[in-house]
Amino acid sequence: MSFDIYLSKIECFGKHGIYDNEKNNDQKFLVDIYIKIHDFTEDDIVNTINYEEVVDLVIKIVEHESFDLIESLSKNIVKQIFTQYQKSNVIIHEIRATVHKPNTILKSKTEDISVSYFEKFK
């Protein structure tokens, strides 16, 4: 038994990309988070993911770190979420982070570009 938690379209601004203008100017990113946690019986926040903490962590990563690739950004988000909850009461089975970059140089040809990183944990 498990719970599936979805946080959709977390709006962030950061400097990620391979081009100079991407590294020098904030761009809009939207991040989707999926977390599967183990079932619990007690109605207490310590047994689950605090959504506010996860949203704040995602925004912090996007705003304060810089990656050439959104593949690297999505992987880093998953790793940091897992690290944050590794020593808690929460048993995490899976995390997926999808980073959407809507305003790329391809925006006249595509509605959105996104990359997902998914990892299973024991």
C-alpha cells in the first residue's frame, strides 16, 4: 500500500541552459513532482511529505543553482528531495521530477519542452 503525491506546475525562475543569454537572464520553469510514499496509519504530518517544504526546495534549487541541461536539473531536484526526507519517518518508494522549459529558442515550433528524471528507492 502506498500514497501517490503530485505537485504540479511549480513556477520557478532560474538560469539554466547552454546559451549565454540563458545563463545571464532568468527564465520561467515549471516543475512537476511525483512522490510515492509508503502507507501509514497515523494522521500526522511527520508520516508524509510536507508539500510546502518540497515546493520551497524546488524553487530554491531552480533559483540558486545553474545547469547547462534540464536533465541535470531534474536529477538534482530528485536527489535533494530524497536527501531531505531520508532520515525522517517517511518511506519514499519513488520520486519523479519533470522540468518544463516553455520559453526555449524552439517556442515558435513547440508548446513546451520538458525532461523527467525518475528514481526508485528501497
